[in-house]
Amino acid sequence: MKANAGISKAALHPGGHRLWVRLTHLLLAATVIVLMFSGFTILKAHPRLYWGETGNDLTPTLLELPLGPNYKHGGWVDTAPFFATPGSPITASRSFEIYNQNGWARSLHFLAAWGFLAGLVAYLALGLASGHLRRNLLPGGNDLARGNLAADVRRHLRFRLPAAASGPPYGVLQKLVYALIVLVALPIIFLTGITMSPGIVATYPVLLDVFGGTQSARTIHFFAFTFVALFLLVHLAMILLTGPARQLRGMFLGKPHG
């Protein structure tokens, strides 16, 4: 019998994960959770996003997030420009007590970032050397055929999802999303993260040119991490809907069957 495209094909050919995939997946998952927790604490101290080189409470914001005690704070007194020219930077005294208890979160965030980088580099290097990226993550020509892609989209929208395999091969949407996460979102998260480090950009100022400034990098960093967080929620939901025991066994033990 010919296997259907997409998820049903994966379900008909179950397989476990290789050891290096399981180890790098575990390292990335652990560090991403730590980064999300510490990053949320950092964001609460200044829940405002900007675009360009600079940004603070006295400059126009791109987006203000309803997070933490510094959201919609009391305001300012004694506002004064630095220079007598249009668009001059402004200084002022706060009329409220600012929340800034995030030093521990910044240290933890920076530390976890290097574990995140180690896991990402190891996964990409081993995936490239073994052919895992080309074979299992990058969609082939037949995967992207209109009929196959449309059928996989319809199955997901209708929640007609057969029991998934505990490893590759993956369905069309799985390949597309996994490739987007591993090859685009995660590298962008790391690169924008280090662009916010004065010590690193002093050595590699090209990062500021690539991302349009420190504040632009911070904004891109936030949206990329938000995308990954949403992916994780959907990823966990799909595991629960398509056979969690089998898939967890394949990820942690590398065995498709009990």
C-alpha cells in the first residue's frame, strides 16, 4: 500500500532518534527554558521595545508590553533637553520608584546563552555532516508539491492526525517548521542576543550594522523568541495529540517501540 504524504507517511515508518540528536535536543530544550525564564524577568524591568540605536523611557516606543511594575509608570518631572536643537535627547527625574531587580536574571541569561550556542552549533554541525539536515529537515521537491502541502495543511486544520512516529521521517509541515526554527529562528536569537552586549559589539561592530542598532536587535530578539515560545506550545500540544509515550520514548531512549 502506498503511504500518504505528510504525517501519515511518518506514522507508517516509525523510527527513533540518534544519540547525538537526543543529546543536543535535551541541551537546547533545557537552555531555552532557562533563557525564557530569565529573559521574561529582564523584560519586566523595561517592557518597552524600540527601533534603532537607542531607546529609553523618554524616547518614542515601538511597542510597550503590559508586563511588570514598570508598565505605565507614574511619569517624570523636570524634563529638559540636552541641546537647544530639534530632536535633542531629553533628561528628566523620575516621579516613581523603578523596579530593577534583574541583575541575577541577566547573569543567568548570559550564562545559559553559551550552553544554547553549544547545543545549536553541535546540532547544526552533526546534522550537516551526517546528512540529517538535508534528509530529514529540508523539504524535497515532492514534499512541496501543491497536493502534498495542501493535504498536510488540511489534516492539521481538521485535527485528523494519526499516531506520529517517534522520529523521522517527518511530514511536510514538520519539515518546514523544524527547518525554520533550527536554521533561522535559533541563530537569529543568538546573534541578536550578543548584539546587545557592549563587549561583543566593540569587537564585532558589524553586528550593529546587520541588525540596525542595539535596540533593533533587542526587538528582533524578542519577536524571534516569542515565535520559538509559540512553536514550543504547539509542539507540546502535537505530542500530546499524536502519541506522547511513543514520542517521548523515541526522544529520550531512541526506541520507537516499548
